[in-house]
Amino acid sequence: MSTSYSAAVVQSAPVLFNLEQTLEKAHDMINDAHKAGAKLILFPEAFVSVYPRGLSFGTVVGSRSHEGRDTFLHYWNCAISEYSHEAEKLGEMAKSAGAFLAIGVMEKDEVSGTLYCSIFYYGPNGDYLGKHRKIKPTAQERVIWGEGDGSTLSSFDTDLGKIGGLICWENYMPQARMAMYNKGVQVYLAPTADVRDSWQHTMIHTALEGRCYVLGCNQFVTKDMYPADFPGSEDLKNQPDVMCRGGSVIISPLGEVLAGPLWDKEGILTTEIDLDEVVKSKLDFDVIGHYSRNDIFNLEVKDQPEIKSHK
């Protein structure tokens, strides 16, 4: 196992509602991270191919519009399935960079028709390692996304350490965080769409609580990035010009900000991950070890997958 290596967080936006061009942009950003020496590369929530910020999908309580269904179809068509040609392309990108890749995608279930907000994971040899589906979409997200289950609370034992994470406000679910900590996660990934200053405190708290590195990753999105002619564009009239400021950040196991937060522009944050620092941080606190009090507390996670080894 490598005890020290470089990790990169990509703060960028997709080419909104354009799957092919989004994949091309992902390829370019992965190459840039590779040139910076990154062995672990994280992209934001819903990077492939859009986090539909500001869109209503024609829904109010008690009714849905035909125009909203057209918007959903447009959204569906820029999502990807688990073993699609587009998903294979992401694996090829990871292989060309020789890096562990975690990327936020809109995952479509070709059988049921449901969309999920997911993270797809790829190894440095290009293999698809697995996924995590967001288990609780927030607010209006619940209209367009299904809920994942315990079977995708995934973590991976790799040459870069134990890696896993949660998406956006799943990180406010204490039991979900504990499910990750119980797997000994050393590098905790937190792609998000939350742009509030308070999110920075959440990232620091998670690092201190889990005694792990935390990689927070968000998009930088402006209103003019949306195509002018897509269904649902009328919803954007009252949205601000800058719709997502970013705020990507990397935190140490002792809660120190190592890189970022990055605001108001695209960019790549890099930092050195030293797994020895994870061990050092547990001298005085270990949430699943000497601070756990398993004689009092017990957490049962249904359908919990085992840690997957990819060394």
C-alpha cells in the first residue's frame, strides 16, 4: 500500500445536457489532474451530465405538466447506465491516467426507467469497481431521482487506502456516516451541490469525526452554461447569473484545510494524502475504536455490502 500520494478534486461543470461533450470535458480534466500527478481523482455530484439546478420539471403538488415530462426526457437522455458504452469510456479515462477515479453521474435504470444520483468508481487499470447510489435525495430532487439502498453503501480497499463516501446531504445522516466509518474509510469522498459557507463546517466536522481525509467536491455553474433551447429553460428566468460558486475543499484527519475552498471559478485542487496521518489522528479519538462504546451502541445497516478489495 502507498502511504503517500497525490489526490485531486475537480471543480468544474459538465457541458450541460450534452453527454458526449461532457465526456470529452471529463477526459480533458482527468488528463490535467494526471499531469499534476494525481493518483486519486474526484469529480462533483451529477457531473455526467447535469445537476438540474433551478428546474421544476413542471411539478407542483397535485399535478405535473407535459412540458415537465419533456424536460425529464431530455434529462434521461443525458444520463448513463452502469455498463453502457459511456460508462466504459470513463474506465478508459481512468486507465489512461493510471488513477483511481470517482465521478458523480446521473445513472439510469434501463429496465425501470428510474434515475439515480450515483458515484461510479474505476480502478487505475480501467476496471469498473462499483457504485454508490444516493440513499436520500433532498427536497425537489425526490421528484426526479429514486432512492438507493444499503447495498450501495460501498467502500473499496485499494493501494491508496480504504476509500468510500456519501453524496451531498447524505453527509448529514449520522447513521450513513457511521456506515462509512465502520469500514475503516481513510479517504472519505463527499461530492455535493451544496454551495453554502456552512458546508465547509460539515466537511471539517466529518474529517474530525471520522479521523479521515475528506475530499469535498462541487461544481462551478453559471446560468449561461445552460443551452438556450432545452425544455424547461423558462424556469431559469429568475435564477442568478452564478448558480453554483463551488467551494471544493480538502481536509486533513485533524480538520485542517489542506486545499481550497475554491470559489467562483473552475479548477483542480491537489494535495498529498499521507495515510500515516490517519493513524496519528487516532491517538486521542477513534470513532469505531476506543471511542465507540459498542457495549452501549449498535448500528445495523440492512443489505450492507462488504468492503471490496482492489489491491
